[in-house]
Amino acid sequence: MSIETDSLISMDFAEEMKNSFRDYAMSVIIARAIPDVRDGLKPVQRRILYAMRELGLDPKKPHRKSARIVGDTMGKYHPHGDSSIYEALVHMSKDYSLAIPLVDGHGNFGSIDGDGAAAMRYTEARLSDGAMTMLEHLDQGLVEFVPNFDDSEKEPVVLPAMLPNLLINGTTGIAVGMSTNIPPHNPVEVIDGAIAVMHDPTISTEELMQLIPGPDFPTGGTIVNGDELLSLYETGEGKLQIRATATIEPGEYGKKNIIITEIPYTLVGNKTRLVETLVDAMREKVFEEIADVRDESSKEGIRIVIEVKKDRDAENLLNGLYKKTPMQDTYGANFLAVKDNQPYTFTLRGMLQEFIDFQEILYTKEYQYLLDKATRRLEIVSGLIRAVDVIDYIIEVVRGSENLKQAKDCLMKGIITDIRFKTEEAKRAASKFDFTERQADAILAMQLQKLVGLELLKLQQEDDELQKNIKRFTKILSKRSELYKVIEEQLLEFRLRFARDRKTKITTAVSKAYVVEERIDDLYLLIDRFGYTKAVDAATYQKAAPETLQEFTHICPIRSNDRLCIFTAEGNMHQLKVSAIPRTRIKDKGTLFQTMTKIGEEKPILFIAFEEMFNSSLLFVTKNGLIKQVSGVEFDTNRTTVNTTKLDEDDLIVGLTALSAKDVMSGHQKVIILTEKKYSLGFPLEEVPELKKTSKGVKAILLEKKDTVIYGTSLDQNVDEFTFDGKTYHAKKIRNRKRAAKGQKATL
């Protein structure tokens, strides 16, 4: 099949990708993730509320199944999947996420702990009082309506929100290349701030912060970096340090308890994470002071109890918890919203000014609508009042007309042709009729009961009321100051309706350092030939019988806050916290150190406390006759396993001795090396160079063919005997001998 050249479209791939991605990004920003600065809603939220209004779910009506709401929203306005719509519906019902919830949920809508909402077929919802402040005037033509995705329905571009929802409830959203994170604020404070901006559009941020001191999270807590709020409100970007509210109370048996009653807003819907973090910190002994953690929260509120061990500093522990757990967290604020289909970062005053400008447009349209409605009604009422005075003549016109049009023409234009009158007086009066079309229609539709005296009085009263209203509406529309008075009056009504006390405290507290409060004990680690390890205190060790201690191949004095370092013949060091080794009685079996480390099948050759090792110099002797000294400082690491030396493939460490600084500096130490063929060599320790742990070392002895080193250590120069593998060897004292020399036979 051939393709005609005219049907091919040539385009630059890079340019097409750029344009397509830009269109996609703008769609996500405008139509998905970022709220409109006017009503503070994302499209899915706006569509949910509008769909609920269309279903008649106002606060006085019964709840309706969430599945029905989601179905209407998805089918008519938001074809993007039911799960995202239901999640948005659930979010708008949470009083611990929003200052003024927009949905009144009935059923399981989740919890602050992190429990998810029940399926939409099980829950019900209706609009809240807060939502009605954004929906009540939709029928007055205040906002533009556009076709939905398939042109089958109309939906509002923005809701006529008469409450500053964006600042009060806040929002969060992630788009392409940008995100928004606006914290919730106190309704009373925001309304006061909006009124202040109306009175003085040039009000400074400092003056505005006298009314709006900072965010007010529904979960309470404390903002501890209050001095940075000015920068946030002037730039629209900043970070808040939010701290849980906790108090210290006396507990049982002389203990103290830390009681958490408010959590950071960043943990909303995930309180369980905080409890789990605290429990893990207790189990892993990150905080030795914690005895127990309990979550005693209920419908009455949050209550997390941290039981502090007796005679421990609870205040110090609380400082540590703020520093190392989610009890203090960072909230990154970004005042990003959509204006005129473009994303902008707003200041606090700028956001309030946008709200005021929007209110000016809404109230102008509303009062123009009310003025037009009152004017039309006054026209009809005036016509009815006039008609009552000449009702007898009108009746003759109606009875004498052949059709409705003939009667209407007479009422509007005084045309009396072909109308049968009983009297000339009625005919003359009818020829002077000049009612408007609306008046004529109202007269012809008037019921006879309107002729009752009481009804006539009501018409007169309505006429007076309409004239007063028209005068008032005209005055409001003629002066901005009058319009602002109406806006302020409505805002003050909302202020009274949604008033609540501030929940979040604001301070500039300096974080106190956490002092690790450890009880340090002198211990002994006892390790038998099978590897079973146990820790006993010094008193128990000193009371033990010598024959009892003989069964242990390694006895290591150590402190309770130290680490045990295990060096292996394969050239590795494994570290084990002493706190992880169970304290037992001396007769207990203990725990295999192999199960507490990653040592595997490696052969341990030295057990030493980290503190002792750090202050020592380690003498390495290998099977192939290499030797070196390495400072213990080289092995200062937090890693549980680290390589200690560089070895050839066929080499192993056969001797490893920890030397104190005194031993090294005294000049009275010698090195003794023993080979498999029972040759030994001795030379002064000072001849052994100090090298890095990554080096192989230097030659210590000239080995005969097929001979290898089996042992190496350091002794005082006056000692001629050494023990290895249960046997005692005698070696001559050697002074200043060339190191890489051939050994001499060691005497058994």
C-alpha cells in the first residue's frame, strides 16, 4: 500500500515533546492539583460540592450514600476515577484536617490514627454549613458556568465562596514542577484580617500579623519558630517547626509520665506512626529512660503516655523526643494558587486582597441581581395596585374580549376595537389603559382573592418595602464603601457562626539540648569455647570461684555503654553494643555471639572493648610473615562490620595483640614470632613500623619453604618463655637483630 506525500505531516520531535509536555503540565496545574485563589478549591472538590448541591444534600436534608455522590460527580463532571473522587470527599469531611469541614460525613470516614474510610457503599454524606457559604448564591448568576467534559451539563468555573476558604482550610497539592502547601488558619483571625485589608489595602504584614499571628492547625500543637512567620507571610514560602503538646505528670511508684495530648499537623491521619516510632525507640534503647509507651487515645481526644523510668530526668527526655522523633516535625509552607489560569505564589496580604476583590465582584453581581428582581417585582405590584382601582373596567374588558390577546392589547395599549362593553364609561376608561406587558400578564393571572381588603393592604406594604430595597440596593451599588459595609456585615456573621478558640500556640522557643542520660556500669563479658556470651556485673565476677572462670576462653572487662570489638583471622572487625548482650547470672548459658553479629564462619582471635582498643596500638602478625602496628583510632567507626587490614588471598592473621601506649613507648617490649616448623624469632617492638590499616605490613621473618607463621605476640624483653596452643616455648633474648632474619629453633 502506498502513502501519498500530501498525507504526511513533518514535525520536529523535540518541539512536539516540549509542546505536549507543557500542555500536560498546565492541565495538571490548572485542572487537578492547584486550588483556585478565589474559592480555595481544586476542581475535584468543587465538582463534588456542586454535585451534592444538585442532589439537594443541604445540611437540613438526610444523608445520601457516598457512592451516589461519587457516581454523579464522575458521570457528570469529573471523569477521572471513583477512588480519587471518594478520597477528596473523605478529606473534606475530616475535622482534624480542615478548620471548617465542607462535608458532613455519616459512617466510618477514617481516623486521625491512619485508619482508612469504609467503602463508599457503606458511608453517607451531605453538605456542611461551611459548604453552604460557597453554594448558596449559585442561582443568582454570580459566577460563570461552562459545559462539562461532554457538553451534556453545565458546571461552575468557580464557586461563589463568601468565606476565605483557602486560608481557613488550607490545602496541599503536587503538580508538575511545583507544589502548594497552605496551612489552615483560625476562621476568626482570617475574617478579621480580611476586614482589615478592606479598610486599608496598604496594611503592612506586621500589622496584619497582629490579627493573624500564624497558622492554626486543627490538631493544635506549637509552632516553635514564630520569628520566621513574618518571612513566610511576606514571601509566601517558608518552613514551620511544629511541636507536639506534651506535659509531665506524676506516675505510679514515684515515676513520671510524659503525656502527649496534641500531635503535629504533619502526622494527621498517621498518628500510629508516632506511637510506633516511640515504641521502637524504647525497644532499641535509643532512649534508655523510657519504661513503657501506651496509646490511651479515645473519642475524648489524644492521650499518648510515655512512662519514664524512676529517677530519670523527664524534662531532658522530652527534649530528646522533640529532637529525634516526629514529636517535632517540619511543615514546608508554599502559598501557591491559581489566578487567571496561571499559578502564582501569594503573600498573606495578597491572598486576602484576592479574596476581597472576588467578594466585590460577587456582591456587585448579587445586588445587581436583587435590584433587577426588586425592580421587576415593583413593576408588577404597582400594576396590581393600579388595577384594583379600575378592577370593574378590567373585568368588562376581559368579559368583552374574544381572546386573551385582545384583552392584553387593551390593557397595554388601550385598544378597544371589537371589545363589547356594557357602559360607555368602561369603554372610555379602557381606552386609556397603559399597563406594561409584565403588569398586563400579572393582572390577567390575578386571583379574585387579591381583591380582599387584607390582600390589598399586603400589596401596598410590599410596594413600600420594594421601594425601600431598591433605594438601598442602588446606594450599595453606587459606592464601594457601602458595598464593603455589606461584605463586612456578612463576614462578621460568618465570624460569629464559625468562631472557635485558637488551638496552635506560637513561640520562639530555643530547643534545649538532649543530654544522654545513661547509667554506666562496669561489666565483664564471659565467652566460652562454643561462643556463648553473657554479661555480668563486676561484683558478681569478683565473687565467682576461679574454677568457674576457667571454663571461659575469653574474659573481657568492659563498660555498659561501650561496644565489644571482635577481630577475626580473616581481617575483619565486628562490633556489638554491650547493651545488646543480655545480663545474666554467671551460671546461665548466655547467647551465641555469632547470632548477634555478622561474623558467620570467621575465626575470632581477639575480643576487646572499643574504649580499650581506641587507646591502644594493635600489633598484627600474618601467616605469611608480615607484621605492622596500627593505631586503634583507625578503627573508630559506627559500622557493625569493617575491614581491618589488607591480606593476600592465601594469608590470615595469626597474631593480634593490643598494646598500651606505655608498652609502645617504654622500649622494653619485644616481638616473638613462632612458625609451623617451630622456628622462632624475637626483635624489639620499636622496629615494627606503625602503618595504616589498609597496608599489608612489612616482612617480619624469612620463612623456609612450606613454612608459615602460626603465632606472633609482644612480650617484655626480660621474659624468655611464651605459651601457645597449650605448650610453653623458650626463646633466646635477641636485641637489635635485623628483622627479616631466619628464625632459630624454639626450645620446648
